[in-house]
Amino acid sequence: MNSNLLKTGFVDEPVSADIDIKKAIKQLCKEKNAVIMAHYYQPNEIQDIADHIGDSLALAQYATKTDADIIIVCGVHFMGETAKILSPNKKVLIPDLNAGCSLADSCPADKFEEFIKQYPGYTVVSYVNTTAAVKALTDVCVTSTNARKIIEQFPTDAKLIFGPDRNLGDYINSVTNRKMVLWDGACHVHEQFSLEKILELKKQYPNALLLAHPECKKPVLMVSDYIGSTQALLNFATESNKTQFIIATESGIIYEMRKKNPNKEFIPAPPLDSSCGCNECNFMRLNTLEKLYNCIKYEQPEIIIEESLRKKAEKSILKMLELS
Ligand code: 13P
Ligand code: SF4
């Protein structure tokens, strides 16, 4: 395989305008026994052709169950790593290696290791939005869907470190009455929501419920009507008898919310700078149909994890799946 194909972090080959790209992707997947998993924050057209869409927890669970030979993760790098950690014998591909995560980047493994050393005897809990190297330092991973349930399984006085999201950690501390020591990291998308603009929107839509992801800052969470993971927000909106919702998380989830609830109205919560479009995760949006087509065609870029690191990281994810 020509490694020059990956100069840019993705296979940068022009795709002929004459082909039906969605059909061609599906055909290649069939020929190669490949499955496409997409996070809810993916561009709409990628969600449309995915075999499975879900939040971080659902994608990790699918990765343990599929009998495909190739898993294509349309999401960000740590999601590809999670799939590879759980399915070491499968080929795991990601359309663009540049799809990182500001939250995972806010927690470098060497610094996190020093931090842990300051708290001997503590159990380390990490959000899955972390690199494999951080997972290898972790006792149990959580996602925003299962964090509360998993933390509640520890005694109230358990000594716990939580990383890397300070907002999720602070929220879980408050709802579980724990005092976990928090790593000071955050996601740039969820921290961008403007409380002032949200309060203005609430005035404009007095009947709308504000649904927020726990990665948002505390002032936004304090004025929310419901706080939950991406999947939990989708479930809440679907089950609610209300018809208008302001959504304070990455706006990609609104596509599925509208599909499931065509008669309800979903209003994206505005970021501080409305012109930046930063309620969209720029990393998630790096994936395109063209990159996905080339990814399956050339089977690149592939996620590779050194085996001893994979084994260390696997324990914390398996522990999470056991406790979920
Ligand atoms: P969930 O998929 O766990 O809701 O996480 C949100 C997120 O930021 C994923 O990158
Ligand atoms: Fe990371 Fe935030 Fe993007 Fe999720 S939305 S992938 S946490 S930067």
C-alpha cells in the first residue's frame, strides 16, 4: 500500500463525480465485510449511511459484538482506539486521522501519571474521551451515559480521581454526593455555550425545555431542565410530551432528534460567538463521504495500537462494560 496516500492524515484522492458515492461505499462495505459505526455528532450524510449510530457507549458496545472483518469508525480518534482495543483482531479504520478531541488532548498521559502519583491509594476513573495511554493508567472508564451508575457502585467515601472533564466530574460529584478529585480538562465545544444567549432564547421560547450535556459549564447546567449524555438527551426529547427543546450539546444530534420527532422543534443552543459555528465539533466534522469512500477503498488510515499498551488499556474499558 502506498504510504504517500496518507501524507495528509487521510487518503487524499479525488473521487469521480460520476459515481454514486453512497452506493459505492455500501458496495465496498459488502465486498469487504466492513461495518460503519458513526457517532451522533457526525455530518448528516454520514449518519445516513452508517450501519450503527450511537453515543460513545453504544459505539464501544457495538465494537465488541460485530462479526465484520473491518470496522470503520466515523467519529474521532479515541473512538477508533476504543474499537481497536476491544477488537484487536479486526482492522479498524478512521476516515481522517486528524479527527482528534480537545478534551482528550487536555489530558496528556505523562502529566496525568504525575497527577495520579500525588494521590496514592486512589482509584482512577476516566471518561472514554481519552487516549489509549491514559486508559492504560485508568482503573475504570466511564461515558456520560453510565458515569453516574458506575460511580454510585463505589462506597460514598471511596477515594476517586476523575479525569479529564472537570464539568462532567463536578456534575457527577454533585449528583452522587462524592468528592472525586478532578483533572482540569474540558471540551472546547461544550464550554462555548453562552449562558446569556441561552437565557435570551428561553425568553423567546418560554415553553421550550433546555436539554444540556454534562460537559457544559455549571452555569448552563444550573438553568437546564434536563442534563444527560447524547443518548439520554435524545431519549428524553423523544419520550417527552413537550414539543420545543433548546439543545446544549454538539448540534449533530439534532438530526436524529428531528428524524425521531418530526413534529417537535429543536433549537441549537448558541455558542458565545455565533459566527464561529462552534456548537459543531470541528474534529467530528473532518469526516466526509469522500474520505470515507477512500478509507474503505484503500483500507487506510488504520488504527494501530502496540499490544502491551492495548492490553493495559483494555482492562479499564472491560471494567466499564461490566459495570454498565
Ligand atoms: P457521549 O457520546 O458520551 O454523549 O459524549 C459526547 C462527546 O463529546 C463525544 O465526543
Ligand atoms: Fe472531543 Fe468535544 Fe469534539 Fe466530543 S465534542 S469529540 S469531547 S472536542
